[in-house]
Amino acid sequence: MSYGPPPGQQPPNQPPPNQPPPNQPPGGYGPPPGGSGGYPGGAAGGTEPPNDFLVPAILSMFCCFPFAIPAILSAAKVNAQWNLGDYAGAQERAAKAKRFTLIAVIVGVVWYIVWTIGYFGIIASIMSNTPTTTY
């Protein structure tokens, strides 16, 4: 039974101790799979996560908050799903966040236009029905 060479001697064709083999970079785990960007490349995922539309979703709260709430919830989950490797799910969430943000903005703008027209209509109706008397 052999336990290796005696202390101080190196077997032939092996690197010295505490040095990486010649085909590996020194230290660490090496580059991530798929490139140095941290995200896998290719057609499935791309190189960076899709736009999450979080800021527009938050700003759409001022237009129509019932549609802005699902937009914010969907936008908040885009990066989490991307980091878990669910690239299709992340893109689906991003599309859903964009859709609900656009719906919230459009419904909010239409609501404010209708409300403003109604407000001025009521004021005009009150002004036209006011009796004019001269004393």
C-alpha cells in the first residue's frame, strides 16, 4: 500500500501543491456557464432580463389603481423568475405587467375626461337654470 511520495518530493507530471492545474484559471469557481454575463445566453433567455415595467406600473396607480395593482404584482415577479431560470415565465410576466399598465393608463385617462366633461356639464346646467331677476 502506498500513500504517495515522501514529503518534499513531487511525483512526475503533477503541478506543485496549492497551484491550480494548467488548464484552469487561478482561484474561484471559474467563469459562469454560458459566458461572463451571469445569465445564460442563447435563444431561450437572451443576455439580460426583460423590462419589468415596474416604474410605469407604480405611476399608473394615479390613473386607475384597480388595474395598477396586478401590474405592480406582475412587474415585481419578473426579475425573480428570470433569476430562477424561468425565462418564458419572466417574459410572460413582463408582458402582463405592460398590458395591465396600459389598461390602467387608458381607463384612467378616459375616466378623467368623462369626469371633467360631466363636471363642466353640471356647472353649465346649474348656471343655465338659475333664474335671473332684476330688482
